[in-house]
Amino acid sequence: MAFVARVKPRAIGLRGRWPLQVHAPCRMYSQHPAHHTTTEHPFRVAVIGSGPAGFYTTYKLMAKIQGTKVDMYESLPVPFGLVRFGVAPDHPEVKNCQEKFEEVASSPDFNFIGNVSVGTKSDHPDGLTVPLASLFRHYNAIIFAYGAAQDRKLGIPGEDQLKGVYSAREFVGWYNGLPEHANLNPDLTQGDEAVVIGQGNVALDVARMLLEDVDVLRKTDIAAHALETLSQSRVKRVHVVGRRGPMQAAFTIKEVRELMKLSDVSFHPVDTALLPTDLKSLPRAPRRLMEMLAKGTTATSQSPSETSKSWSLDFCLTPKAFSSSSPDSNQLASTTFERTTLSSSPFDPNAYALPTGESLTLPSSVAFRSIGYKSTPLPEFQDINIPFDERRGIISNDGHGRVQHEERTRGAEMSHGSFPGLYCAGWVKTGPTGVIASTMENAFATADAIIEDWVSRTPFLNVDRKCHGWEGVRSEVLKSGDEKRVVDWSGWRRIDEAERERGKERGRLREKFTRTGEMLSVLG
Ligand code: FAD
């Protein structure tokens, strides 16, 4: 039985309007005719990934099934996923959800296992790896919440060969201090013009980082190496390019407004033929966005000739090639696009782009592709037969987070079944879209599915025997000496303190460590 709870967003670490409607079970399930938990036999759950999905699922599970013990595995020595390594440094208020995660982590039933990657080799040399198969032996349930750590490619000439072409994902990771991209060192000194391909909010984050006054960024927790590089940047003009028109773009008004408000930065007018004239007939959100673009287009106070930097939203262009200035150069000099036309009215949000054959070349000494993140399967999925939907980039699931497999019945028809005890949450469940609030809702939905299964005595892993969780995994796979490299929550707190201390010395909130070796050295 479930009821709709009214939850204040602040209570779950989010700012915004409330009440949010959250489907929550109406009581704790310790006395319910569910699977039985005792102090001796707690409900043991492994969560893979410490981003919002991992924490919000944990929060609800621990609140609703008494006796739940959660071990949260994280491949980095530090928690919070994209809240730390994705959210832009000049958006500190978005990171307030970390306070809620800290509260979850303060429970004696919670155990952080940092610097330990599950099922896949750690991408940094100091990291440990444990096989997924070992988790299967030591938990009642496993929740995949490992996000989307790859990005989509354009597949056009020059993308992999030329210097100056970067993915937004690496650039974002680099300015946020993600160890994997600490050596990216993007060259922003080759020319004035930058191209960002894609028109979602990540693309606008990238544009803002390129255009923002470095002294504003200096006060944030942006990585020190990024400050240094951005302070030497020659980029003056940023084109944010999309295949379709403003009515079809993915960015939201808040991010556009922020760019419009940057000091000493102006906006190049949008082709007014792409903006609906009858704005009143639009629903509220697109109407406000179109109003903002129209206003930015007609504003006379600052024209591009009066400011030192400028940006534009370039619509109806599809990228075709990155080129250098000559065959002997491997430095990006320009990006060629094909103009597109829309399949129906430019004001139809579902209109798609059609090629026109006409091309356009924009000078560009640096380009960022920002066409989406991508989840990948863990290598062991194949051995264990966990299906991964490659097209959508998600673990196959029933929409509520139960990992699903396909079976052929006797009549050779396909039917779906759920793996006992396997669940997914967050971007690896839905695909890489949505904000922290929507990730929270989908994580709560996964927790609801687990609670429902627990109450209805649906099979879980290892219910007939005692599970030892991390103790069991550790004794099975770690070699002597490995233990020292595992970072628990108190270890993270020490790293956190050291970063804040370094920040204080420089008048900043924190100065992040950008190498895992530096993080681990704090712990001796
Ligand atoms: P993640 O946050 O990616 O967490 C996954 C975690 O799993 C990571 O810590 C990763 O290291 C870990 N992991 C991966 N593989 C393994 C493994 N094998 N073993 C152990 N651990 C593993 N939302 C907002 O509301 N506001 C914003 O301003 C905002 N800005 C954003 C900016 C960018 C550039 C991006 C990409 C996203 C932004 N979002 C923002 C969206 C928000 O970050 C996501 O909705 C949310 O982080 C998704 O949560 P998740 O837990 O599914 O994934």
C-alpha cells in the first residue's frame, strides 16, 4: 500500500517550490509480513555510485525498511558524482543537496566504500576494483546507480584528429577538478572564436565558463588549473549551435538568462523568423523563454561592438566537419555546418531538422561537442546476463527500477521477468536527462519498488542465509595492503576539511584536489 506524501524539498535537500508529491509507503515495514530483518540478519544492500540517485534511494530505503544496512561503493575517493564534478562552480546553491546526503551518511547503518570501483577497472591508478560477482554473494539487493560516464560522439571528420576539439564532458570534468580529466589542459589561446555544438544546459554551462569574468569564478570552487587557463583565454566569441530552432532547443530559461546577464558580454540577435509572433498562445515555459530571446534580440543597451565578449545561439545548423587551416596543421581552425530546415512549422516543438545542402563555415579555434552523456554496461553484465539497452543507454528495467531480462516461454514468445534483488536508479535507469530533482524522484520510485517487493516477499538475493556485505566482499577480494586505500566516510570528511582549509588560505570556499593521489595523501 502506498500513499502520496507531501514532502518539503528542503527536507530532502532541494530548494524550490513545494509540496512535491512523492510516493512513499505509509509506514516502516519492520512489523509487516515482509521478509524478516533482525540485528543478526539485516537487509543488506549494495549501492553502486554515490551521486544523487545512490543517496536518494538509500535515504528512502533506510527510512522505510527498518534494519536496512547500505554499503555505498564509489570509484572515486570522494562522493556526490555530478553534484561535485558536473554542476557548474558558479551554481553553489544547486549543491545544497549534499547536506541531505551528509545526513544520510551519518547513519550507523550507512557505510561509504570510496576509491572502490565495482565490476570495472578503476580509471585512476590508485583505485581498487571489486568484481560484481562478489557483491552477488554478500548482499540481498544491489542497486546500480553509476550514472553516465561516457559521451556521445558526432562521428564527423577531424573530431578525433584535430587539436582544439573537446567533449563538453571532459571540459566540465576538467574545470570541476575530476581527476580523470586533470590533464586535459584545453588550449584557449589559438584564436577568438569558440563553437559549442549542442543546445542543452550543459552547452550553456560551457559557454558561460568561457565568457564569465575570471574574477567571479575565482570565488567559486572551480579547479585552480581551470582558473589559470581561463585567465589566459583569448576566446571572445562563443557560438552555441543547434540543429533545430529555438522552439525545439533543450536549454531552459534560467541558464539563458544567466548568460544574458553576464557583464561586458552581449548577445547576437536571433533570426526573428524562428520566434513565434503570437507568444500569448504558447504554454508558460516556452512563452517566457521566447520572450527572453526576443528581448535579448532587440535590446539596444549593449551591442556586440560595445562589449569585449559576445555569444549567439546559432539555429538550424548540423555539423559536418572540423578543419585545420592547412594540410600540415593539426590545429582546429574552422567548423563546417550544413544548414537545415524544419520539417514543419518552426513553432512546432516536435519539428525535426531536414538537410538543405547549403553549407556554412564558422571560424573556430576551439570546439566543444555537447550532445549528451552516455551510460555503458559494466563488463560483467554479459557473463551475468544482465541486459543493457544500448540504444537508450540504460539498464533494461521495468520503468520502476527493477532490472529486467527477457525470457522465451514454451510457446517461444518473449516475456519479461525481473532479476531477484537487482535494481537501478538515476541516469543509468532513465538515460542521461533531467536535473537533480527529477533524479531524486526516479530514485524514490526505485526505492518504492524495492519496498513493495520486500513487503510482498518477492525473491531477493541470498534471503536464506546471513549476508556479510562489505566484510564478505573485502575478505574475498582485497589483498593485504589494499585496505589502506579504501576511503570511508571519515576519510572523505578529512579530505573535505583539507580542501576547505586550502580554500580558506586563498579566500575561496574550497580548493579541490584534482588528483586521487593528493586526496589519498591527506589520509596518510
Ligand atoms: P552521477 O551523479 O553521475 O553519479 C554516479 C556516481 O557513480 C559517480 O560518483 C561515479 O563516480 C560513480 N560510479 C560510476 N561507475 C562506478 C563503478 N563501476 N563503481 C562505483 N562507482 C561508480 N542538475 C541540477 O539540478 N542542476 C544543475 O545545475 C545541474 N548541472 C549539471 C551540469 C552537468 C555538466 C551535468 C552533466 C549534469 C548537471 N545536472 C544538474 C544533472 C545532475 O547532475 C544529474 O541529474 C545527477 O547527477 C544524476 O545522478 P546519478 O546519481 O544518476 O549520476
